[in-house]
Amino acid sequence: KRLISSLEMSIEEYLLFLKEKRKIPSIPMTLKEKVDLAKQKLPTSNHVYLKLYNKLTKIDKTSYCSISEYRKHLTMKLMDRAGTEIKVPDLENYLSQVKEFNKIISEICHSK
């Protein structure tokens, strides 16, 4: 949930920046519309982060269970049709991608 919140805050910051620069007339009310608008305005190379946002929201909505717990080697199995498994290194990768996206948005908003 924290990763999702962090991405949402960065998207909101980016849209506020665009509104201040008069590149968009207003900021949408729903998260889906905000993500869609950000996708339209961000360079294509940054769309991977919006896909990550969608993936994380799906993970958050899906029920899960832990299947192997041994120190740092926790595996979480999602109760979706594919039976997806998420391991600690996957979560660390998601965290690094979120940090990277936050840095990109911060640079865009504070450099211009």
C-alpha cells in the first residue's frame, strides 16, 4: 500500500505541475483518470512506472497467503487465476522502481 501511495503522490505532483504550467486545464477527480492523463503527458519511456502502479493495485486487491517463510526468503502466493508468486527480491525491485519514478517526477517538476 505504501508503494501505491507513493506512486499516487508522484502522479498528483506531476499533474499539479502540469496545471501550474497550463498544460492541462484541471486535475481529474478519480485515480484512474489521473493515471490515464499522466500516461498521455509523460514520455513513453516512463509508462513502465504506470504499468507498475496498475500491477501493484491488482496485487493489493487480490487475496494472498505466505507459502514459505524462512528469514528473508518469504514467498507470497496470490490467489489469482495464474497463482502468481511474489518473492522478497520482487518487492525490492518494485521499491527501487518506485524510488526511480519519484526521482524522475521530482526532477521534472523542480527543474523547469
